[in-house]
Amino acid sequence: MIKLENISKVYRTKEIETLALDNINFEVKEGEFVSVMGPSGCGKSTLLNIIGLLDEPDKGKLNLNSFEILSYEDKKTARMRNQLVGFIFQSFHLIKELNVYDNVELPLIYRKTPQKERKNRVMEALEKVGLANRMQHYPSQLSGGQCQRAAIARAVAGDPKIILADEPTGNLDSIIGHEVVGILADLNAKGTTIVMVTHDEMIARSTHRIVRLFDGRLVG
């Protein structure tokens, strides 16, 4: 499902070069739920961004869903990112001017999904995360846990094969955080492949496998 071969990434400024990833070889099988752990600045988010086609490696090859990614700028890659991958972020990234329903619907509009199908997908996603009764609320009217549930609904409404979650419990207390991970586990049990960055060892141990990064290198 996901395969990285000899992936390296360097961020450059006029004054300094920062090695974010160094010769990463990493594979996730279809249906796996994998946690990525490591100290801040070790390359975890860069790894997710490369898998999700948001960033381009300087070296190496990426294979997603049996397709080798050869270009990061063409329409085919953009379409693959939009249809294959769902993103969940620590800071939710909800649009404050839109209510929950509209936030979840927006990616489907970009995909030009027909209106009737959009409505069905949005309602199904909101039901999955227990937010159907909050669909007319705005982000400012929700708790942190409810905002993250809305972000998960937005990620899954397009029925992605892969979910990439970057610290999805980082802004939540432990109880709500475990509820959010429970939602992800339910999605995984239904076949969604998930790669999740987390600092929480207990949460990581509830997934199938833990991958550890240190200074841009895989260490376990």
C-alpha cells in the first residue's frame, strides 16, 4: 500500500541545511495501523507529508497503492492525493466561517462529487464520528474533541484508502484522545490503512506497529 525506498529530504536556507529524512526505507501493508514516534524535529511530519504527496523527496522512490510516483506536479498526482489519502491534523484545520456540515463537504466539492452523493457521504461520515447532531454548529461552538471528530469526518467522507494523522490527539485530554483513537481503530477495522504520528506511547501501543525516528533515521 505504501512503500518508501531510500527516501531523503533536506530543507535548505541561505545559512543552513537541515536533514529531515535520511535514507528511509519504510513499508506499510494494506489494512495496517502504524504509529510513528520520535522526538520533535526528527522528521515525523516530513515523512507524512511525503507519503501524502504534499512534499517531494530529494532522493528515493515512493510507491502508493501499487503506483510509483514519478511527478509531484501533474494532475494525476493531485487527483491521487485527493482521492486516495485523507489527512487529519493536530490543529484540526477547520474553516471557522463554515459549519461542520460545510467543512466536511468541502473536499467533496473540490472532487466534483454530485450533490446527492455529497450529502449521503457527509451524513454517513458525521454519523461515524457521532456529530450528526452538531452539523449546523461552527468550530467556535465545539469542544476540542468535537473539532477533531469533525476533522476525522472530513478526512473519511471521501472514502480514502489511506489516512495520515499528524498528532490527532495532541490538543486533547487523555480521555477524549483515546476516544478519537478509538474512532480511527474502528475505521482501520473496516479496512482503512492508517499512519499516525504521536508522542503518546500508550496510544501508540494500541496500534499494530510502532516505527521510531531519530534525527531523520529509522531506529526501530
